[in-house]
Amino acid sequence: MNKKILTITAIAFIMGLTANYALSNVPVGFNVAVIDVQRVVSGSSQIKSLKVEQEVKNKELIKFVENARKDVAKAPNKSKKKALEDKYNTQLRAMKKSMDANYRKKVSEFDANITKVIKNAAEEKGYNIVLAKGAVLYGGTDITSEIEKAVK
């Protein structure tokens, strides 16, 4: 029992020395900024309009599927139904693929824009590193509001 306590104490002591050593090597004037990326993204007018656009396109897809089902149901025989199903499935896949590609492109452009805004703000204010707020337990200067204003 005493050996376990001694071992745990030794490990804790070594970890404490290591942490202090690591902290002592941080250069003077090293500035860290933090940002709540989720807040910036959810508050962005670009993302809000993209969500609205996606909802409209999803409604169009639903309407397309409903109309396709009605058309297939009206088909006079099995072979005609099968041909119509294949036709509509091909069209639906193409529409969905186009919609997804457009969405990915817009999200990628938005991501590049946020990254650029953060980088510019960090360089302008002299921050050495910018971290996501959720990854930081303590410290750092919160620049979320500044980035939100620049991204809107």
C-alpha cells in the first residue's frame, strides 16, 4: 500500500516539474486568442441564408418525389412503371448530387472567409495563436465578437 502511494506521489511530482518546465519555456509576450466558432457560424447571415436555400431545395425535392410517385402510379403496366422509376431515380440522384455539391462549395467558401478574417485579426492584434474556445479551459483573449462583426 505504501509503495503505491509513494509511486503515485513520485509520478505527480515528476508531472508537476514537467508542467512547470513547459510553462517556463513559453516566450514572453506570447499572446493567445480564443474564439467561439459555433457562435460565429450560427450568427452569420451567410449561413442563415444557406439554411433557407437548403430548406427550399429540400421542399423542391420532396415535391419532385411526390409528383414522380403519382406519375409512376398512373403507369399502365409493370415495365412502364419500372422505366419511369429508373428515370425518376436517375433525375433525383442528379438533383441531389448537384444540391450537395453546391452546398459543399458554399460552406467551403464560408470556411475560407472565416479563416481569412481570423488570420487577419490575429495578425493585426499580434496574437501568436488562435484556439477554439471549447478547447481552452482558462485564459486567452476572446475575439468572438470582433470576428462576428467582420464575418456578418
